[in-house]
Amino acid sequence: MTTPLHIGFIPLVDAAALIIAVDKGFTAAEGLDVTLVREVSWSNVRDKLNIGMFDAAHLLAPVAIASSLGLGHVKVPIVAPFNLGLNGNAITVSPALHAAIMSEIDGDPLDPMATALALARVVAARRKSGAEPLTFGMTFPFSTHNYQLRFWMAAGGVDPDEDVRLVVLPPPYMVDSLANGHVDAFCVGAPWNSVAVDLGVGHILHFVSDILVRAAEKVLAVRQSWSEKNPNALAALIRAAAHAAEYIEEPGNRAETAHILARPERLGVGAEVIQRALDGRLKISPDGQQRESGRYLLVGREGAGRPDPAQAAWLYAQMVRWGQTQMRPDALRTAMAVFRPELYDAAMGRPGAAPNAPGAIGAFAGPAFDPADIAGHLAAFKIGHWKP
Amino acid sequence: MSAESSPKIVIVDESPIRAAILEEGLREAGFTGVVHISEMQSLLARIYALDPDVILIDLENPSRDVLEQMFQVSRAVRRPIAMFVDQSDAASIQASVDAGVSAYIVDGLKKERIKPILDLCISRFNAFSKLQDELDRTKSALEERKVIDRAKGILMKVKGLTEEEAYVLMRSTAMREKKKIGEIAQSILTASELLK
């Protein structure tokens, strides 16, 4: 007997494990009959998951946490038993902002501290000359993109709420907004950074892996109540996604993966631009300069699929740092409990596996992250909007 | 603020027909301050300039995420806006998501005042999608008619049948193979294309 499931996704490369799980038959092999539903906004994915129109979803990790805490919306406990991807975002800037940062930079342009300090000087010069503040696009208030941009610029002394504007933009609108000067930069997932570079309207300034070595990005999310009622379907879904992730990570399968993702009903963009993200080999400037990184997007390798509660704690700490919520020990526990490695281990037949290595986040600025002392951690940062 | 008399309502919808249907309904119900935004560029700036009490947006619109920014406490946001959800009333969320619409309200606006607006919105959205379905059905019926006519022409020519005989042949084949006559007609077109 097969179990019918409806799963929502946003057309981004980091939905790969989910799409391949379905389109290459890994879900069918687990006895699941999955219908993938392409959505246009994270709000829709969240709401349809919350009210049960979706059984599972490709979801921004911070949205899963915000839903479980009731931040910004109805409180619906969500669990994330599988990470669909680590990293995968990039910061792209307009040619004008790129030139301004490069003329101010003192150090290696790949060093996020050097670019953040240069950005601070650009921001100060603009203020002095009476120019409009710079505008940065990101995808959602509760998004990794929001926190990654903020973390980076604040390290250089730029207050993201006072010195620049941060605005939400749907990913498909990012490139147009950069081209017509509506934003000066954005942080978004693949393939949109590459699309901007190809059109000559943007330079990829950083892979987010420059800012954080290991950052939970999208998760496979289900309602906690659903996970309790459907343990077998959930385990089957985790296994299917894990097998798909393994398939995608095999370099010989990348071209086929990109081809499947490129279909109109999946991502609907060119296969070549998708494969760049999977390979971590991106064109970073309109003149054709390339950059390769083994850390651009991790789908399954280096244990990427196994959720790490420390990652949830880091995301919760960012919500606190930027005033989206107040620090409360019970809320921290709730946030960490969204990421469920034990469900992953049980589904994969590895109960009692060793916990993830500590300090795996690897931010370029500030002290090593300690989930047990978020207040102490946040106190180390000068810029922020939280009250101890 | 006009909220005490008639709340100012902004409709964010790229479909001009659906927006007009909704706007008309709201006006008939006595909500006079209705503005339609169809252009998504600088959406937040437009909304702030209008300073509405209620914002209605269709769920096919990616800019729905832009509205979520209005919950945030930041300098970019002037008046806090909340999504209209009633924790006690899951059915109303379900109904609005089913209809494909979502409502955002200025924090503090009373639930009794927004409920009739949302209900009206849901019924107009449902009426619109019914219209859309009928239109799609009519269109595909017309398409099918054309395919059947072309297949009939091919059978008449190749097998030397009359129009009546060609139609009867397709109908009896459809019944025997438990298919629709349109599908049989389509396979005749495909086959004749291949055999050209």
C-alpha cells in the first residue's frame, strides 16, 4: 500500500534532494506516492503546512523555528528531521557598489571582515554626501539570508537597521530589482546570484560559506502532530531524501540532477546555471571570473542531512540579537527541539549515533558559538537590538 | 485614522478582473475606501503612502512575503501590521487559503470589523475561480471540437467516408477503447502527422 503525500517547495536549487527523491523514484521505492506542489512564497508554504494542506515542505530553517515559537504568525509546532541543504546562499552586489567596496577595501576581497569594513566606509561616505542609504534585498524576515547579511555587515560596524535598508523581495524578483537600482545588493540562494552575474547586473561578493562555515539552510519540515501520527511515512520520507542527497552528491549524477531540476514544473531555469551551484563552481563577475568552493552548497555530504540542534540555537540567537523575540530559556529549548537528529538516526537505522561536533557553525567574527550561553555570546557583539 | 468610519482597504492583485470583482463587492457592502495595487515594484512604499487599515493579497502573488516584513519592528516599518488570523478559528484560515486570499490588518483593528471583509473576499475569490474554471472548460471544449473536426476530415479523405460515417467510426472506437472521442481524434491527428 502506498501513502499519498503532498509536499510544498519553492523553486530553488536547495530543493534538490526533495525533487530528486520524487523524480528519480526514491520516494516510490519507500512506498510513498508524493505530489510535489510548487509555491510562490514562503508565507504560502508555511500556511499550507500549518493547516495541513501540505504533509511536508521544503522550508527555511528559521521559519520552522518561528512557527514553533509562534513568532509573526500562528503557533504551530514544526519538526525538522532532515536538512535539505547547508549553505548555498551568496551575497551579490551591483557593479556600482562592487566598485565602491573594491576602492575602499584593505585586504583580501574574499575575507568578509575586509569587505564589511569597506562597506562601512562606503556607508559613511554616502551619509556624508547626503546620498540615500544602501538597500539590501533578502527573502523573508525569518530567513538565513536576513541573518547572514546582518551578521556580515554588523561585523564591519554597519547597523543593519540604522545605516542601511533591508527589504524583503521574492527570489524571482531579486535580479530585476538589482538591474533597475531598486536594491544595491541582495542575499539569496541559487540560482539567482548566477542569473544576475550572467546578465551583467551583479558581482557575487561572498558565498555565505565565507561568513559561516556550516549554516543550516532549508529543512524538510513536518507538523509535530503529523510526525507523531505518521512515524512510518516520516521515516520513509527521510530515507528517500537521504538517498536522493547521496545520489546528487555523486559528481557523475550532477548533470542529470541539473536537468531534472531545470524542468518547467520544477525550477524552470537553465540546467547549466543549476549545475554551477551543485558543483560549487560559480561565475562571480560579469567579466567571466570563476570561483570554486567545496563549501558552496552541501546536499548530504559531510553529514549535511542530519539536523544539528546547535544550528537551531544559532538561528534563535539571531532572532534575539535583531529584536524579533526576547531571550527565554524555554523558547531556546523549543527552538533546539525543532531540529530532530534522533528521528533522522532512527529512520537511517543508526540509533545512538554520536552527536554533531561542537562549534560546527564557524562564524568569521565573534567568539565560537555556545548554545548554552547565548546571552554571553551576544554580549560579544557591539551591534544588535536585544536587551539582556 | 478613518478606521472608525469605513476602513481603508488595499487590494494587492495582479489580476485586474479579480480585483474589480472584489472591489465592487466591497463597495456594495459599504466599504468605500478601496484602492487596488497591481504593480509590485516598490510595493511597501506604495502601501505606506496609502496607509491602509486592511490589506488583501492573492496567494498566487510572490509579493506576499514582502508584506510579512510589516510585522517586523524596524525603521523601515511605520505601522505594525499583523496577518489576520484567529487562533480559535482554524476554519477561517482554511477557507481563506482554499479561496487563495490572505488578509493583513493594522494591529488593534477589531476582529468583528475585519471578519465581514474577509468573508466577502473569500466568496468573491471563490466566485472568480468558478468563472475561471468555466472559461477554461469552454476553451478546452472549443479546442476539442476543432480536433474532432480535423480528425473527421482525415478519415473522410483516407477512408472515403461521409462526415456522418467518420464521426460514427470515431465514436464507436472511443466506446470500445473506453476513451473520450477527443482522445481518439487526437491520436488520428498524431498518427497522420507521423505517416506524412
